Amino acid sequence: MELVQGARNKNELKLLRQSISANSWHILPITESVSYRATTYIESYALSHGMRLADALIAATSIDLGLTLITANVRHYDFLSGISLSRYRPYNAMETSSANRAAWNT
């Protein structure tokens, strides 16, 4: 959801869908455990770090399942202990031709 919401235009949305398909990424459910952990993050970090609901749910899912979170917004999560982060570069997730990089940056 958050990735789709962050697309600035139809071309970025198309590139995002291609990236999701090319990498065989999966959408994970929000479990009770994830919901509880996300609530704790909101209580702890909303005021001090500006943590929003979507970021709290994403971080909680990553930590709860022991998965590396791939994100273009490392600063939204780097203050959380126990989280494994990897920086996402949209045009590196697909073919890295100059045409794709140029299309992403339009």
C-alpha cells in the first residue's frame, strides 16, 4: 500500500508493479502480533521520531517475521532496535538501462 501511495505518477506505478513482479515479492498479512508491536512503536516513537501508522506496521511486520526491510526511507526505521534494513533503489530492482532510470526520474 505505502509503495503504491508513494508513486508520483502512472509511470512510477508501472515501474513499481514491474519491480514487484520481477522480484517475486509478496504482500504479508497484518497479524495480531504485528498489530500489537506497531501500536507499541506508535506510542514510543510518534512524537519523538514522527512514526506514522503505515511505517509502524511495516517495521513491526519485518521485525516480527525476522525479515530484512527493503526501503527507500531508511531514516523512517533506523532508530528501531532489532530491525534489519536494506536500501531500495527502484531502478536497480529492474533492468538498469538508462531508459528505465530516466523513466523513473520523470
